[in-house]
Amino acid sequence: MTKPLAEYNFFDPAVIEDPFEFYQAARAQAPVYPLPGTTPPIFLVTSFDLISEALKDPYTFSNNFSAALQGRAAYDEDVKKVISKGWPQVDTLLTNDPPSHTRFRKLVNTAFTPGKVNRLEDYVADFVNELIDGIIDRGECEFITEFAVKLPVTVIADQLGVPRSDQALFKTWSDAFVARLGGMASKEEELEAAQHIVDFQHYMIEKANERRKDPKQDILSDLVHAQVDDERPLDEAELLSILQQLLVAGNETTTNTLAGGLLLLIQNPEQMARVRQDPGLIKNMVEEILRLESPTSGMWRVVKKDGELGGVKIPAGSMLHLRYAAANRDEAKFADAEAFDPGRKNAGIHLAFGRGTHMCVGAVLAKKEMTVAFTHLLRRLDNIRLAEGRNDLTHFPNVLLRGLKALHIEFDRAG
């Protein structure tokens, strides 16, 4: 029996770490729940259908929530001072609404079409096998740093045209953006993140200036020479805004889903055996992993005008928190919703990448990377198991993104 909602604190680190009982309580008791003591008022939405409804109405429930992501930069002079050494944050993709959002989204959609992503399959497979070659003889590894980070960071950095010698910086910078997104960083962590963000901006502007003079076959060159509405190039702040979002979207969610997905397989050995026996399930299994792991746990919306959702009055000026991770375990939509079923018929309707105009631009690439990765991991590694006594299986404290801190595994070389 679930506790009354009033006994939970959504922002409690213990709830963020293990939120699933809370999600069940929220869906059952108040699927549109005004979080106590929040200013401006925050309404937490946990129902699949109600989140889907909100996503269809950007004119009431706006994506223009950049102010909510500023953290201490909104008021702390020390953080402001660091941020001032870079370029201002402007609204392009994540925190923008149509028609402005549409103009910028057009520029990046062409880089991630299914056709272009499918042409990357052999390249991704080669790199996946290179990573497996680096661990297979040891019979053990820390899966996140040695595989789950390296794969998507390298792929997105290669697509942006960044030298592999500089790619370690990309993870540092991506982590800085994530810390700022998560809303749970200390002042020291925010100061460090702010400096990393400024470093990223200066690095990418230098690379962009090189591409203006000497274009390459990469996304950075495409963006530098793109025209907004066929009228003007992106200015530097707009370019940086798009690049930082491609960086985070292009690696963090994939890293977290790869790690969470492998843990699901380890914890469900009968399902791992099922998928090994029928590799044709892997593509659908990736959808099921995305449903259960929901690497983007939720996202904000700003309420632009008085509205209503699920019979609850939502006043203008308040905020919604659309909790995708709760919706993806909604028993009204998914039978036996807590179970991991690689063959689940409707796994692909999940909200892990959002929906509609703001569906994650890198979703097709992320799914391709994960499908290729699990295909070759299960082909080449046998008896994959947790390394005894080396895992606490805790997650980074972050309101918006969910990811394991570490995953130590052992395995045997397959056949």
C-alpha cells in the first residue's frame, strides 16, 4: 500500500534515487499534483495521457523555461561573473516555442534523418567492437567509463568534427551542462560548471571560425554555413546554444540508457537469454529499456495562460513538471508496467525522448547506437554479471536526468 503523497518530498535525494513508489502514489492519488511550498507553483504531472495532452499545447504550456535552468547564475554574483566571460544563453531548441523553435529545428533535423543515421551503422559497429576489444581479455571493466561514455561521446564529437584528441573535454563539458540542468548542485559545483561552459564556448567558437574559412564534411560546418529562414547565418550565441544541446542530447541519455539497460539484462537473466536466442528482439528491447530507464526523467513547461489539465486548474505563471519516467510506468498504458519485457508490443510509444515538436532531435541516432552496442555486446560477451562487492548501483543526484554513477561488471569471452 502506497503512502499518502503528503508524506513524500519530490526533491528529497532519497526520492530522486528511488522514485518508483512515489510515482505510483502520484499517478493513483493526484496525477496533476501541486508540489507543496513551491514558488512559483509547480504542478507535477505523472499520467501518460495527461503528459501527452500537455505536450500538444505549447501555447498554454510553453517550452520557454530557460529561467528555470539558470540556477545560481540568476542571483549569485560569483557565478554571474564567470558566465559573463562567455556568450549569453539564448533560446533555440529546448527552451523555445514555435515559430522560432521551428526555424532552428529545421537546421539540425537534416543532420539526423533516418537515412543519414543508417549510413553510420558500420562506423558505429566498428567503434563498438574496438571498445569491446579493449576490455574482452580482462574479463571485467567499469562499463560506464570504458564503454557507455566513450561510444556516444566519440560519435557525436566525430559528427561535429572535433579531433579525437580533444574528446575527453567533451565529457567534462557535457557533465557541466547536466549539473546546471539538474538543479541540485552546490555553489562550488555550479562555479566549476560555469567555467567549463565558458571553456566549451570559446573552444567551439574557435572551431567554428576555422570551419568558416575551411569547411569540412561535418555538422559544425553545416551549422556555420546554414541560413536561418534563408536570410542570415546563426549568430555566435545561437550557434553555441545549438551545439551545447547537441552535445548533451548526443551523449548523456545514451550513456545512461546503455548502463541502465545492461543492468536490467543482468538483473533479468531469463530475458538476457531470450534476447541472445532471438537477436531480432534487440531493436524492440532498446525501446523497452528507454521506457523503464527514462534517461530524461522529466522536463519543465511554463504556463503562459490560465489552463486546465486533468480537471485541475493551472494558473498562468506557474510551472509544470512533466515526469516522463512516471508516465512510462503508467499501468493504464503499459500492462505489468514495472516488468522488463524485451518483446513488449507497445514499448515504442514511451515518452523517453518527449513527443511532438520537441521530440529529441538525436533520438534516431541514440537508438541506432544502443541497438548496435547491445547486438555486439551480447554476441561477444557471455555470462555478463555484476562484479561482486564493487557496486552500490546509485545514481547521480539530478532532477531531470537519471544515470548510474558506476557499473562494475565481469564477463566471459563468448564461444
